[in-house]
Amino acid sequence: MVAQKVAARTYLRLRFLDAKRIACKFSGVLSEHEMRGLLHRRNEVLSYLDDLVDNNGYEETVFDHQN
């Protein structure tokens, strides 16, 4: 089953995760190839979520979890 909703915090964190942040956190742990793969997968997930937002609307796709 594929997720149809995502937490706003997760959506925003993915949106702002970039190559520089990945390198800062994972340099020395992941190879350059692995970091590029991580960024590629992030792009794929964001593309999927953006399509859901386009098709279903933001309110139907992204929820705000406030405790």
C-alpha cells in the first residue's frame, strides 16, 4: 500500500534537504555515489508527493500533526 498522506513536517524537511545538507551529515559515512542516490530518492518522493498535492489538493495530502 502506498501512502496517500504525509505529515507537513516531513514534507517540508524533504523539500529543504539538499546536496549540501546531505554532504554535511553523511560525509565520511556514505560514499559520493550513495549520497547522490539519497538525493535522487528524495527527488522521487517529492515528485510523488507533489503529484498528490496537484491531483488531490494540499489539505487532502498534507496533514499537520500538532501535539
